[in-house]
Amino acid sequence: MGLFDHSKYVMDQKLLSIRDTYIIRDPEGNELGRIEKKLLSIGPKYTFHDHSGAEVGRIEGKVLALRPTYRILGPNGNLIATLKKKLLTFPGSHYWFENPEGREIMRAKGDFLAHEYQVTDRAGNTLAHISKKWLSIRDSYGIDIIGEADRYLILAAAVCIDAIEHEKRPHPEQQ
């Protein structure tokens, strides 16, 4: 089965890495792909690869934006969606996704303390659950996708949310 043929994923952030690297696995532990942050770039940039190493997409964070904003791109650089974070929300964090025309297509709402997020379509139907595993020495997320939701977009959203939430707190080496 390929990278986008599953409904359940485990996404682990690699420890002791020079750059942020997320390894995507199936529930049995088989590596399906990885997402790597570029070392030197203006703004955060990630490259998404399948197990064979082929690029399947990119994620680019905007540097000058009023709110955290990430562009999710396809393998040819075409814009698939833009993720934006609402600034003033309590409790928890709220994100929305826009298609290239600027229309909202999805929302993610979660509790940043519990690291539980629910992704819904515009009508409020649940598309996925993203939850951080607590008994782990690294960031590890369980991702459960419901129905025919866009797997690439959900996996990319998990990386964007993790990156935005990590911007709020110092990394262990900065403490």
C-alpha cells in the first residue's frame, strides 16, 4: 500500500536530527514517507517524500504575516491549500484551510494543552483526529482519517499545527 492508501498513521518527529524531520508510519510501524525541514531558508519550508524518496509536496510558512500561515503545495509547486491560525481563541487553537481561490474548505480545532485536534469540513463533518502520544520522548502523533478525506492535506496539516505550536515555546536546547 502506498503513502496515501491508509486511514491510520503515526507521525514521529525524529530525535537528534539537525533539522526537523517527521517520519510517517502505518500502525504496524512500516515507514511510508517523511517530511523534512530545509536547513537554510527564509521562513519554514518542508519537503514531503514518499517511501521511495519521490517528492509528493511541499509546505512553506509565510515570514511576514499577521497570523501563522502555511501554504501546502503539490509536487509541481501548485497551491493546494493555505492553513491559517485564528489569533484570539480560547480555549484551544483554531485553524482554517482555504483552497487556492480563498474559500474555506476545512477547519481544525484543538486543545493545545492536550494536543488533541479535530479536523472538519465546512459543514462540520469530522474528517480526521490528530492526537499527540503522551508517553513518548519525542513528538509522536496518531492520525486517524475518516472516509475519503485528502490524506496529503491532513498529514500536512499535522506538520503545520506542530510547527505553529512549537513556535510558542522554546525548544529543549534553548532552555
